[in-house]
Amino acid sequence: MQISQIQIESKAVMAKLLWVGVFSIAMGFLEAIVVVYLRKIYYPGGFLFPMSPVSPQMYLVELVREVATLVMLVSIGFLAGKKGLQRLAYFLISFGVWDIFYYVALKLFLGWPDSLLTWDVLFLIPLPWLGPVIAPVLVSLSMIWIGINLILLDELDGPLALKADKWLLLIAGCGLIFISFIWNYTALIIRSGFLPQFFILAENSEFLHIVYNYVPEDFNWFLFFAGELLAVFGMLKVLFQYRRLIQETARELGAQFRM
């Protein structure tokens, strides 16, 4: 690739990353503002476990809100990316930035969380995700790092094609992280005998009563860090696979800057 072409494409990529970041920051603040209103209603004394009970109808409304949020993040990925891998990468970046600035905004508005080890309800789909705040923040940082690397490789040195072993590591890592987040409530569902009713739990008042009286104690750090390591290792293998192209592009850009 010629130096002039690299410069043009790199500027376009940086501009796109900038606007995806701006959108995601704004969305993080908007999400936090919604939560501020909800906590003023349900947690006037501050958010703590056990959670304040809500009706099955309001629980379903919250599920719809989360689906809408995910649709918006996926949509920005489709708008920013030209093809499948780019769209995935921009989604990862958007999700990561959104999630981090959601917590930044909550800290500014409510002074919460008290620390990065404060427990939070992360998602409700397909069942509640729980974890200390530092866990989703670490995941978000990893998502941003992976997404940016995929974009730069594909846009400047592409087309990028990930081999099966890289996909396996990335997917396995994501799977373990997901399991670590739903570990507590999965165990609760199994222990309480609600597994046969899994697909209608949102309408089960008895299950919701148990959920709202549950206080998490232990997080499965082993599964979480195993997942993080697998995902990061998978991305490092991708970078190693394309190391020559990365070095050539860096040399070309470096030569231009020295001129």
C-alpha cells in the first residue's frame, strides 16, 4: 500500500473511531441518566443488595430497555463497518466505551460505585448477570483493544481473515466470561428448582421474590480471568499472524513522518 493511501485511509479510520467513541460516550451518559431516575424511585437511600422488588411487568420493561440498548450498539457497528468483521469490531469498541462511560457518569451523578469491587447487576438477558464493577470494566477495556486492533488490521493491512484457532480462543474466552457473570443466578435457579421454567422466569413472581432477596457474596474470578486470558491470547495470536504487515505499515508511516 502506498504511503499516501495509508495516510488517507488512516485519517478516515481515525475519524470513524472518533465518532463511534463520541456516540458511545453520549449513550453511556444517557443510560446512566435513566438509571439515576430508576434509583431515585427504587433506591432513594442508594443501591444495595438485596434489590428492591419490582413487578413482573416492570421486569419485562427493563428487559426491553436492555434489548433496545443492544440494538443501538449493534446498529452503530453496522453503520460504521463495511463488512462482517469490521462491524463486529466497531460493535466491540462501541460497547466497551459505552459501558465504561456508563460507570463514569454514575460516579459523577451519584457518587456510585463506592469502589471498583462494588457489586452490580450488569444485565438481565437471558438471566441476571452479577459481578464487581471492575469485571465489566476490564472486559470493556479488552473489547476496545481487540476492536481497535481488528479495525486497524483490516482497514490498513486488510482484508483480515481470522483462522479457526483464533476464533475458537476468542469465542471460548467470551463464553467463560459470560458464565462467570451468570454463575450466581444459574446456581440459584438450579438450587431453587426453577430450571424447568427457565423461559418464563420473568413472569414468575416466586422466582422474582427470591431474586430480590438474594445477596451475592462470591464472584467466580477463576472463570472470569480464564476467559479474559483466552480472549487476549487469541487477539495476540492474530497480531502475531499479521506481524509482518504491521511492521511494514509502521515503517512506511515512520518514513513519511521523517520526511
